[in-house]
Amino acid sequence: MDNTQRLEEPAQLAAYGQKIVSSGVLGKSRRMIRLFEFLLERSISGTTTKEIEIAQVVFGRTTDVDLTADATVRVHIHRLRKKLAGVPVDEHGQRLMLPRGDYRLVLAAGDVPGPDELPIPQHWRRWRFAAGAALLLALNGAGWALWGGQGPQDARTHSRLWQGVASGSAPVLVVSGDFYVFGEQNAAGAITRMVADEAITSSAALDQYKQRVPSLGQHYVDMNTYHLPSGLASALVAVAPVASATRPRQPNLVSNVTTSRFTNEMLSNHDIVYVGLLDSLGDLKEPFFDLSGFSLAGNGAALIDKASGERFESDWDEPSSERIMRHDYAYLARFPGPAGNHIVVVAGIMDPALVEAAKLASSTQELGRLQAAVGDSAAFEALYEVRTFGPSNVAAELLIARPLDVGTLWRSRKSALAQAPSAQTPAVLGAASK
């Protein structure tokens, strides 16, 4: 049997399907689990199914649903395909796959990527790494000098979002959200791809995972590597001039660091401007979401309003040939730090929203609209729905703008911050979409 031949014995499919469900790789979404179980059911019985049947049985659509307008099935199929592609091969070198253009599950040799899961060419990976690293180096040196040499005439620094940082005298630290990645190796020991997992955020966490699940962890290798989201470069280009303008003619007071190098000391002696994805906040995540009116879903793909329970979930994924409208969510916030300093958050759930958040935070017109919504609040947060089509953002709409009750947040955390170890893990920066 060659390495592309499919193994479709019902018993094998059932056994592999049970492993997938038990592993938790499908997440907590009942719709995703139900979709997988439905496809597994049909695959075991050898019964073919169509998009219309999936829409009706799994997603409760009516018989007259317009599938050209309702992309629910296609979006979930695409996401399920990617989840399955992220499961390591078993001891026989096989994995469960959902072939493109097919609504059935098959077992196949895992070292052959599916048609829409080809590995990124090495030369393209190197180009993205160089671009991300070069941008951060530029911001550390001549970039800040260039932007910081401008006069104090930037009206954006007088907006409610930037006013706190602009009125301060502490050094400004732009914190770029990066995330830990590790390698997956094949039977020959060669690294075949890089993996990011929201549950494994450091070398130590990977070691713990390998001890808990040795059968899966044996394929994973720590490479002491952190990547940047692909939208970060564009976001920094928009935000950096405004951050620099808060310290006019003082470029030495503006610098940048990644979350993997961020320390508790930095939190107290700098004005902070965070630019990145919401699940890459690092040491800022816990105090930030204690303060926010939102909580972040475990998979990092949704914000949940604490008061109403309303869920704002991104359905964006890497642009593909499926030209459908998707939704993402951008987020802006301003609040005081633990030592009378100031913190600004410019973030998104996924890359399109991060890029859009940076545009909103650097647009005089949009900053004016935000100010009209939040009034004279010194601490506030704002959530925007970002509609995308393919690789392009189409529109952004302000959904929620509200003040934040800072209360005793930092007073109750000072002792914990003082005792916590500093994050000194060295970072090897690259660029990859999360």
C-alpha cells in the first residue's frame, strides 16, 4: 500500500474517531463536536452526505436554506480540517483526515499534506522571519529616532486613548505580543512543521505536556522559539509614530520589547503600549482580564461579555479559495498601571482585527468618534466588529464602548507582582499567523 492509500475499515475509523473526541483537540464547541461525530457516523457506515444535509442535521437549518449566502457549513468544515491536520501522526505514521472537497473522514499516511495544507516554502518562511525581525530592530534604533524627531503637533496624542501616555514622563515601552512555538518531527527526526498551542506557552509547559502525554509528546521538540503574528508588522507601522509622538523630540524614551521578554519591573516603571493578539498578552493577561468587562475564551478565539454572556467569536482563518465574508473583533483600551503609569491596549482576536485596531488607534477621525463614545473616562475599553473578505478588511463597527472600574486592582496585586519571577526567556523572533 503506498502512502496515499486510504484505510477505511469501519473499526479503524471508529477507534481513531474516539481518540480524537477524547483528546480535546476539537475544543469545547458543541457544534464542532457534533459536526465531527456526524461525519464520523457517515464515514463508518459508508454513507455519502452533502452540504445541505450537514446544514440541516448539524446546524439546524431549514430545507430552504440558501447555501450560497450561509457559509456556516463551509467555515466549520475548513476549521475542522485544520484541527485534524494539527493532530500528530500515530505510531504507524497515520492520522485521520478530512480531504478537501469531500465530506467524509479517512485514514491516510500523515506525512503527505492535504491539498490545502501544503507546508510553507522555506524561502517564504525566511522572508517573513527577516521582515519581522528587521522591523523590530528598526524600531529599537533609527525608527524611533525618525518618528521621535517630529514636533509636538500630533493631535492624536490629545485623544482620550493616548492622552494618559502623552501626559506622562516615564519611558514609553511598546510591547509586541509574541507566542511560543515548538517543532513537530517525523519518524526520521526531521522537523516537518512548527506548532502553536494555546495550552503550551513555554519550554517548561511543553516538558510537562510530554510527561503527561508521552505517546503524543514524543513527536514534539522544544526549539526555544517565539513567533510574531503576521499582522503585527502592519500594526506597528501604524501605532509606532503615535507612540513616539507622546515623547516629542525624545526618541531615547521610546523602546520596544516582546511579551516573552517582558518583566514585572517593566510594568511599573514604563508607560505601556501593547500591540498584538489578545491571547498573547503574557504577564499582562491576568490583571487585564480581571479589569476588563470581557473574558477570553480558552481557545483565544472569542471574547465573552461578563455581564450579559454574549459571545463575540472570530470565524476568521487564513484566507483560502473559499471567498466568504468572515468576522473578527478589534479591541482598544486605556487604563492606569500599578505605579501611576499608563497602559494602552491595541489588539485583535486574530490578525485582521489587530491590523484594524492599529488603524483605529492611529486615525484622528476614529479617535474622535471613540472619544465621543467614552466621554471623559480615564479608563475604558472599546470593541469593534471587523468584517473581512479574503485577505482584506471591509468595515469596522463600534459595538461596545464603556468605562472601566479600576478600583483596587493594582493595590491587591502589588505583593504578587513583586514576588513573581521575571520573564527572562530569550526569544527567537519570527513571523507566523497564529
